[in-house]
Amino acid sequence: MLPFLTLILLCQLAGELVVGALALPVPGPVLGMVFLFLILLIRGQVPAQLEQTSNGLLRSMSLLFVPAGTGVILHLQLLGEALLPLGLALVISTLATIIVTGLLMHWLGRKASDG
């Protein structure tokens, strides 16, 4: 388990270093996940021990939300003051995602029926 936990953390570290060095607008852990995905793609399979390690992390995922939940409760007044802009951003971004997804599905469906 330890070697694969180390691999996951090294991929995250690599993502953080690349983002820091290139000033990319992407979170380091997300880029690290892309690195891990590429490693697994090249390898052609997910090792059983990596699957066990990742499942163990997923079972403990709820613990990772405790600090975020605490932060929300701690800054509830600040969130209340910014309720309108946050609400608008949430609604607009959700609608934009739905529209882009619909257009993309329409375009891909049309392309698939032509080909």
C-alpha cells in the first residue's frame, strides 16, 4: 500500500511543481491526477494494490470535507453578505455548463450520424 500511496503523492507533488513553475491556472492536484492517469494509460491497467489504496482513500473521503465544512460555518456571515453574487455565479455557471454540454452532444450526435 505504501508504494502506491507514495506514487499518488508524488504525482500530486509533480502537479504542484509544474503549476508553480509555469503559473498555470489549474490546481496542482488536478494536474497530478492527469499525470497519474497518463501513467496508468501507458501501463495499460490499474494495479490491484493501487486500486486497494485508492479505495481506502475514498472510504476516508468524508474526513476531508470536515475542514471545508468548518470554514463554511466559520464564515457564514461573509457568505450571507455575498449571497447574491455567489448565487448568480452558481446559476450562470450551471446554465452555461448545461448549454455547452447540450450543444456538444448535439454536434457529436450529428457528426456520428454523418460518419
